[in-house]
Amino acid sequence: MVDRTSGVPAFRQVAADLREKITAGQYAPGSQLPSERDLVETYGVSRPTIRDAVNVLRTEGIVVAEHGRGVFVRPPASIQRISRNRLSREARERNEGAFLADAAALGFTPSSSVKVNFEAADNRTAGYLDIEPGDEVTVRDRVMRANGLVVQLAVSRLPRALTRGTAIEEVDTGKGGAYARLEEAGHLIGRFAEHVGARMPTPQEASALQVTPGVPVITVTRVAYGQDGKPLEMNDMVLPADRYELSYEWEAD
Amino acid sequence: MVDRTSGVPAFRQVAADLREKITAGQYAPGSQLPSERDLVETYGVSRPTIRDAVNVLRTEGIVVAEHGRGVFVRPPASIQRISRNRLSREARERNEGAFLADAAALGFTPSSSVKVNFEAADNRTAGYLDIEPGDEVTVRDRVMRANGLVVQLAVSRLPRALTRGTAIEEVDTGKGGAYARLEEAGHLIGRFAEHVGARMPTPQEASALQVTPGVPVITVTRVAYGQDGKPLEMNDMVLPADRYELSYEWEAD
DNA sequence: TAGTGGTCTAGACCACAGC
DNA sequence: CTGTGGTCTAGACCACTAT
């Protein structure tokens, strides 16, 4: 029952009570909450108010609703820990790129689909790649799957001048991936930088990554620089935050 | 007006239409949306349906509602870009730690409050610090502010054995911060690792960081290792994702 | 078929901002 | 005082899941 004199909105009281029962283990991970109509009777409020309360927990990612089945306590997702030393040249020579390296290390069956096209650079792209806005760039748009489930979106952009006549403009870049083709063309990679942020997914990203509402995405923009310091490639990656953790390591001095 | 034959829920149609007008610039950053009662007439749906639509945009972080004033297009937050070179020994010697180094670089007035206490290590802490669960750890709980606004929460834990008799157990760790005190005590830092994730804030974090609903937090667990490879300190940081971007850089080989 | 969540209505009253 | 968002009601009907 809710306290009508506290000044706290009823739906927040209900949400807080349910949240407490979940964290206390009274509703275990994976278990079903009472139906909305049952909660109406338990708390003595109308159904829209119960729905407001449940929606609070949904946007917090604590529960998921399944149409026709019920509302369930979301079990903690298994997290893939990815460390960044995977980008060594040695690893690139062994296999077909960073994502397949992860797959090998983590033991899942990888697959991906790629679209290649050519665009004029927008301001952001031009800034990262140190070219003029409007210059032609090669765009590789990838959807990566683990055991059939989409786990990562990546859009890679390179100055067209670097990719002409190479397999980077093909769907299949061949053994070692795009980085290997760059190095064969004489563009040795000297340095990587990654810029990491987080935000809520766009509707398209949410459906592509099959994340439930309330789960943010991690955004990573990786820039590969040549040994002369010139940018060779930028790669915008979008990862579901409930399935990934990124690790970085460096010497203290 | 909404299309009742499309099968798409009315509130999603309204949300999509508003989102489009916002990204197209028809409602500029900082500007006010039409009132909910105006939108009721515009789209021909009831007020709760309009509220559902606006709530979609709120959880996406696109708009913010201000009670009694209106709904406003959220201006892009100014993002602080933090790169890892802030942890150089040189920087540590110049000032009082990583956060103050950021402040100096970015030109805001920093302040922070600290609580120090001692706890028994839980399993996670014991795992990171390579000690036994139940061993005593020194806990430094910090709230960091920029120009008075809370921008970062950090909880630092060290094995008590390393901090006894040092200023690390004081609220004021003195010039150079906790890392400087560790090195004075003979524990030279050899390596850092950072583990980065993202999630929705807990209600406490949301109010402490004053993030609007729908903005995720970035979590960073930094572990400092001694030159012998033994963990010296772990630091759990929570950053509002709309105000931070993290950068990491490394050599290709 | 019964039970579940998903959507929607047409109101009502309250709390806050600003003139 | 007016206009704004915040909360809440008591229903209704639909779409999906499971038996």
C-alpha cells in the first residue's frame, strides 16, 4: 500500500518498493513479477499508475516486460572483457582482424556482414582523418554477430586515396583484414587512439543490437595513425553496454 | 496527425515526428517545444498519449521537462575529454592528483569532499587487490565538483597494510595525492589498467550527479600496480556520460 | 480460452513558474 | 492569475502467449 500523505508520488513509491524487493532477492533474477492487475490490488492504485512504476524499473534496466507473458527480473548479462592489446601486428597477421581475434579468444562463432560504399567526408570525418570536408572516403559498414546474435556495429572510414586498387574496397578484405592491406600498400600503422563515450541507443541501434530499452551503448571511435603520424582510418563502433567491458593498460611512465 | 492504420502506436509516431523535427533543426537546441495541450490538438490524441511520446524523448535524453515552464530541446553537453597521459609521474609531482590535473587543463574551479574509512574487503575488492576477502582496506570516498557542480564520484580502495602511518589515511593526502604518498613509502607505481563500462545510474547516483533521467554513466575501475606487479590501489569512478569522453592511445607494436 | 502486457481515452486535481 | 508539467483514475480494447 502507498502512503498518500508522504508527498512522494504513488508510482515512485511502488517502483521503490519493487526495486527493494528485487535487490533483496525476494524477486530473484529471471523470476516473474506479479501481474500488473495483481499489483493494482496489492498497492491500491490504478493500472496506469502501476505501469508508470514498472516503466521506471524498465528504463533502469532492472526488469524486462514480455508481451503476453509477464514482467521478469533481468538476470545479469554475461560481459565480454576486451583488452586493447589485441591490435598487435602479430595478431593482425595471424587472422582476419580485431573482431575475429576476439572470437578466437572468447570462443564464440563469429559472423559479419559488410557493405562498402563511397561518400563525401562530413566535418567530423574530415577532422579525424585530417582531410577536407567533401573529400571522398571509403566507408565500410559492418554488422558483427556472435553465435548469430548482433553484438557490435562498426563503421570504418578511410581516405579513398589510400584504398584505391586495394581489397579494402571489396567486401572481403582477405587474410589479415583492412589493416593488413593498408600495411601492404606501404602505410605502416604507428599508433592507435580510442575515444570512449556512452549514450542511449537510437531506435535503429536498439533494434539492430536487440538491446532492451534502458540499456545504454558504449561508443568507441578508434583512429589508426601511420608511422608518420597521419591518420589512416577511423572506426566508429557501437557496443551494447550490458555485454561489453573495455580494458586498457599502460606503463606508469 | 497520426496514422491510425499503420499499426505503429500513436505515441511512437508522435515521438518519431518530434525527434525528426528536433534533429532537422525545426526545434533548435535550447528552444521550447509546444505545450502538451497544444500537441494534443496538433496530433489529435489525448494528453496521456502525448506524455508517453514526450517521455520517450526524455529517456532518450533529447529533451528535458521543467515543471511549470515547459519542455526544452536539450543543448549538447560540453564534453570533457580526458586522456590517460594525465597520470604521468611528472603530473603527479606537479599537483594533487588526476582530478586537479584535469581541472588545470580544462580551466574550471575544482573542489572535492572526501570521507575516509576502513572496511573488510568484499570478493570483488579482494580479487582486484589480490588479497583475502575480509582483509582490511582503506576506503577513500570522494565527490568531485567543477564550479560547484558534481561531475564525478570516486571510491578508492587500498590494502590497509600499505597506508598505515601515511597521509593516505587522512582526508588531506597532501601535495601529489595518494599516489605520491604511496611512492614515498617505497611502492613505486609500474602499471595502470582501466576497465570501462556503462550503465544506467542508480537513483542515488542520478541525484548526486544531477543527471537527467535517460543519461547513462560511464564506470571506470582503475587499478594501479607496483613495479613488482602487485596491485596497490583500485579506484571505482562514476562519470555522467553526457559530460565525459575518455581517450586512450598506444603504439601499434 | 484465459491471462498477460500494450495502447488509449477524457477527464480531474495538484504543484510550480512567471507575469 | 494563467499556463505549464506532474500525477492519477476507471475504465476500454487490442495483441500476444500459453494451455
